Amino acid sequence: MSKVIKGGTIVTADLIYDADVLVENGRIAEIGKDLKGDEVLDATGCYVMPGGIDPHTHMEMPFMGTYSTDDFESGTRAALSGGTTMVVDFALPQPGQGLLDAIQMWDNKSTRANCDYSFHMAITWWGEQVFNEMKDATERGINTFKHFMAYKGALMVNDDELFASFQRVKELGGIPLVHAENGDVVADLQQKYLSEGNNGPEAHAYSRPPEVEGEAANRAIMIADMAGVPLYIVHVSCEQAHEAIRRARMQGKRVWGEPLIQHLTLDESEYFDKDWDHAARRVMSPPFRNKQHQDSLWNGLASGSLSVVATDHCAFTTDQKRYGVGDFTKIPNGTGGLEDRMPMLWTYGVGTGRLTMQEFVAVTSTNIAKILNIYPRKGAILEGADADIVVWDPAKEKTISAKTQQSAIDYNVFEGKHVKGLPRFTLTRGKVAVHDGEIRTEEGHGEFVKRPPNGPVNKALSTWKELTAPRKVERTGIPASGV
Ligand code: DUC
Ligand code: ZN
Ligand code: ZN
Ligand code: ZN
């Protein structure tokens, strides 16, 4: 059964034009005028765009003594409801656990996905097994490796481990990702605030100032440069980290920054003079920042120094958040956002003139498809591409509320926000999963998307390599002959 999306305006990362789209066997079969199909999807007054890709989600993730509540079923249902047609989650080994073991766990959970998905591999410890299994992960279609520079004593890796892993990623032709926060300083500040009797959720924000993020971003960029690999920095929340990324890019390094829709639209006042539940529900790392930082992030998206808008969707219920009553360090870190990313970015970006429509498509879909090496199968409206399409109705409005959301948690951090611009249809590989708010998802429809390595290599700008690369130094401290 073919479908034709009729009467809409196609918007891609570079073009805007009127055309119909014919969908057959899950793919875009033809783009043109007056196309015919077995079924007609009326796109009059709508923009036909590549479905959103959220490269940063945590479904059913074991974390801080519990599991994030949205799983691959509710999470991808929320995604489709908001126009996102692919998510990339993190296969996360516990320290000491093998990578293949973790991938197997994520394979099992993700069989319930309603839309296509992929995994990043988290590197949460270092050893020969990890080194070896990174190659197996690559062969399984995982070309990105995530490192936590925070969560000391749990997921954090140290600089020597970071450097070793980055070099291994380079060998494999992949891209390293970092959660950039200085975990040592955060741990110290947490103890300081607790010892002063400051145990509420606002102390979470005090203990993670922008400087801890800026420092770690700079450090990761330098270490990546010495390893000769590109670098993708997740959840960039502040000017300090953004500045480091801008500088690296101006120097010719492939360094990409990913702000979250939460940091773009919610600020630190959410933590102060609010009741405990309100503040704790918004505890995530990095925390929300002030307006100056928000402006910096919006400017980065417009100028191209920041590349991708994600969510870090990691949803915990109010009851789970309450594990941290009396000790903010025990509040599970994370917020939802998958369902609202596209409507919020459209409303606060395109609707305010901060972003053009093409920029909207670039930062919600096309840029990350290119970085992850799945373009143009994903992130494009082109003949032959997967029919992951959102038919976007710019006139459709709603007020965001937990009462009507797909996510399984009992609140929404965007509660009460009015959005204008919502999906009329969301198609996942040709299947209509959403029509005007009516959910028609099919559990298990989603497939794993393999992402082969493409090996972008950063020409190191540091002189480090030439100065030290093949030099062997004897233990006596005397350089070996010939060096
Ligand atoms: N930050 C969060 O807030 N949650 C999940 C992991 C992370 O880094
Ligand atoms: Zn993180
Ligand atoms: Zn995350
Ligand atoms: Zn199906």
C-alpha cells in the first residue's frame, strides 16, 4: 500500500519547495507534483520535514539506585507523538561489565521500540576487555563511544582512561562523546554544601557551576586533539563550554556541541524559592542556567557553533525523585523532554525568529544524521531515504501537560507552556504512527540502525604528536639512540 503526502511544502536543511511525497515499502519512492498513491495524507498548510532524531536518550537506564521510568515503548511513543522518529540511546555497562553484555541488555529492552533506534556505547571503565570489545561494538554498528567525566566513583573515567579510549576510538574510525563536568570538583562541592546543611535541590545547581563544565569541555577538547579524534560534547549548557567549542571549531577541529531543549527554554529559577518536588523534578546534570547562558546557546545554534538539539530524556517519577529528600546528591538526575523537543524548539526558535525553518531541520535531524553516518537514509527528504517524516502543522496549538503526555511519569518540566506548531502526521518508515494527536504506534515496529564507522580524523593542531610520537625514553632518563 503506497501513501502520498499531498499538498504540503517540503522543508529540508537547505531547501523549501512545494511537492508531494510518495511513500512505498517504508521508503520515499518519489518526490514531485500531482503524485498518486493508494492512500492520501493531506498536508495542506503543512511543512513536510525529516522526522526528528534525538541522539541522546536513556530508556530504562539503571542509574542512582533505580531505573529511569520511560522504557523503549513509552519513550519512543512519546518521541513519535512529538515528531521524533529515531532515538539514540546509550548501552551502558556497569563498571566491570563487558561491552557486549551491555549491548545484549539494550538489545533485549529495545525490542519494544515503536520507532527506529541506535545505540552509543558507554565506556564506564577501562581494561583489556573494554579495549577488545570496542572493536566488536564497532562491528555491531556502533560508531560512537560515550565517556562520563562526572559521577565520580560510579560512571566517571579519569584522564588516562579518556586518553586511552580516545586513541582506541580513533583506530576504529569512530567518534568519542563526553559528558563534560569535572567530577572531582563536583564531588567536593557536594560535600561542602551538605556539610553546611544545604541539602535541598537548589544545592544541586550550586555544586555544578558553569566552570566545572567549561573546564571539562576544554580538557576533553585538548585530549581529543592529542588523540587526533573529533569530539562530540553532549548537553552543552553554558557559555564556558560553548566558548571552548567555538574556539576549537575556529581552529579547524571537528568538535560538535549539543544543547538540550531544557537548557534552551528553562532557567535556574526553577530551583530557587520553589517547593521541593518542583525543584527536584528539574534536577539534571548539568543543571539549568541563567538567561545569559541561554542566549549563548541560542546564538550558537543560529551561528552554527552548536550543531544539535537533544533532550537527554531520562525520566524519573516524583516518588523516585524523593529518594533524595534530605540529601540532594541522591536525587536521581534526569528530566523528560522527548515529546516536547520539536514543538518547544519550533515555538521558541522558529516562532520567535531565532531560527529559520531550515535551521530547525538541521539541528533536530540532518546535522546529527551526518555526524552519526546515517545520512541520507535518515535526516533527509530524498528519494530512497527511509520514510521517517513529520508533516508539521504550524497552526496547531496546545498547552503542554502531564495529563495528556505519552511519557510514563507523573509530571512534565514544561507543564503549562503553550506551543504552536505540532505534527499532523508522524511517519516511521512509512507507517503513520500519529495523526492529529491520535496515537497509532506499533510496539516492536522500530529497528536497530547500524552506523558504520566513517573515520573522520582530526588533523591534530597541537604539536604534541611530532614532538613526542615515536620517541622511546629509557628508564634511566637518557633518550634512546637515534632520537
Ligand atoms: N544527566 C542527567 O541528568 N541524567 C542522565 C545522565 C546525565 O548525565
Ligand atoms: Zn550526561
Ligand atoms: Zn545523558
Ligand atoms: Zn511495523
